[in-house]
Amino acid sequence: MNNILRGLKKKTGNPQDGVAGFFINPQPTNPSQELPQGSKLAGGLFLDEEWRWVVGYEQFYSVSNYGRIKSYIGKKPRYLKPTRNGSGYYVVDLAGVTKPHTFMFARLVAKAFIPNPLNKPEINHIDGNKLNNKVSNLEWNTRAENEHHARKTGLKKLENIKMGVARYWREKKYY
């Protein structure tokens, strides 16, 4: 494992290259040390974790395909701790050169990793778990598609559908 965690390289300005000056090269130096895909390395790193800049907040924040967000504001980068909104979804406040805005974690991940050629407005958690913000669990949907998915998977009862749509328009909108 020590061979895996060796090899610090200078950062070139891409979050894919690492964090705040240096990154750990997770590639094993010995083929016998191969780890299965999705394996977690020491320090909370994933073998196949990919980082991209948060759209609109380049150079300040990056998001991973595992649904984690890093801040590059300050002396060293840090993972942002999510909070839950009233509906149970993870949200985070981001501030760059403007005032802070509240963003839903799933939307940040989807904007960075999932193309949206049909301009669908909502994010659907495929497995129904609001806290699972991995790219493999997210997809762009319309409101009707989201409601259909909720009914089909048993997340919402039929009589609660109309109330849910009405509440959606009254609640605080997240970017």
C-alpha cells in the first residue's frame, strides 16, 4: 500500500491532477497490488474517483463522480461537509467572487458529469436514496418523469402526488 501512496506531483491547475499543490498518484507500481474498481485507498481516496470543476465556480470548488465536493479556498483544500435541507437532500453553500448561494449536491454532480441535451430541469436519484449522489445513481428528468419514478418505486403514494407538486412551487428553489 505504501507504493500506491507514493509519488507526489505538482498540481497543474486541474482538479483531476489533485488538490492544492500536490496529489497522491493512486496507480500501483506493482501489478500484484491491483485493487478492484471503487476500492477506497488510505486518506479517503477512491481508486477511480474523478474530479471536475464546479460549473460557475472554477478555481474555487471541484466535484467528484462519487458526489464529494472540495473547496480550494484557504491555505489547503478541504472536503465540504454537506447539510440536509428540509426535504432530506444534501445541500452546500458555495461562495466564490459573489455572495454565497445554496446548491443541491446532486445538481452540482450532474452538471459536471452528465450531459443534458434535452434541458430537463430535475435530477432523479435512480435508487431512490436522496443521499446517494454518485454519478451512476443520477439522471436528468422532467417533473412528470420524476413523479412517475416515485410512484413506480413506491417512494410516493398516489394520493400524495398532487400535494408534492403544489409544495414544489412554494418551497425555496435551489440552483
